[in-house]
Amino acid sequence: MSMSSSNARNRLQVARVFVKDDVNNCDCDTRLRKCDYFEWKDVALDDGYYKNLIYSIKQQLDSKEDLGVIKNLRTKNVELEFLLSKEKSLVASMEKGMCDSNKSIRMYKLLVVVLIIGYLMFVLF
């Protein structure tokens, strides 16, 4: 009985896979039967490695999110500092305007007093 070329090829491929120590196969009954899957596992990469890798990736993601939050907060801080300086300059200009208004009011009061005294002196004398 002669084997077809595809059966021989499948047998060789499966035989090569079975030779490797770090391969978990599907526990096929014969080497001639084609396996549905192979689970490749590197001995150096155990579950702890993957857990640590996932943890470190999560930490990196959290730090990047933190950096994004920090960047947004810094931007907001700069905007608020600008608005604060703008408000301070507005308050300073309003205070200056009030001082100028108070000086003007005092000058008008003094002028009214001088005019009243002048009128009284003119009328009485």
C-alpha cells in the first residue's frame, strides 16, 4: 500500500512537531491523523511572565493617562493664570478710575465751597 504525497507530508509535519519538547499537542491517537491545533508554549514564558507583562502594560497605560490628565490640568492652570492676571489688571484699572473719580469729586466739592464763599463775600460786602 503506497502513501499519497499529502499523507506523507502531513506525517512529516506532525512528526517534526512531536519531536519538539516545548509543544503541547492535541493528543492525537496516531501521527498520521492531522491535529486541529497546537499549543506553543515557551518554557521561559510562564504564567507569571504574562501576568507581570500585563501588569506593566497596565501601569504604562495608567501613567500615560496620568500624563494626559496632568497635561490637561497644566493647560487649564495656564488659562486660569491668564484670566487671573487679566482680572487683576481690570481691578487695578477700576481702582485707578475710582481714585481719579474721588479726586474729581473732591475738586468739585472744593470748587463749590470756593464759589459759595466767593458769592457770600460778594453779596455781603
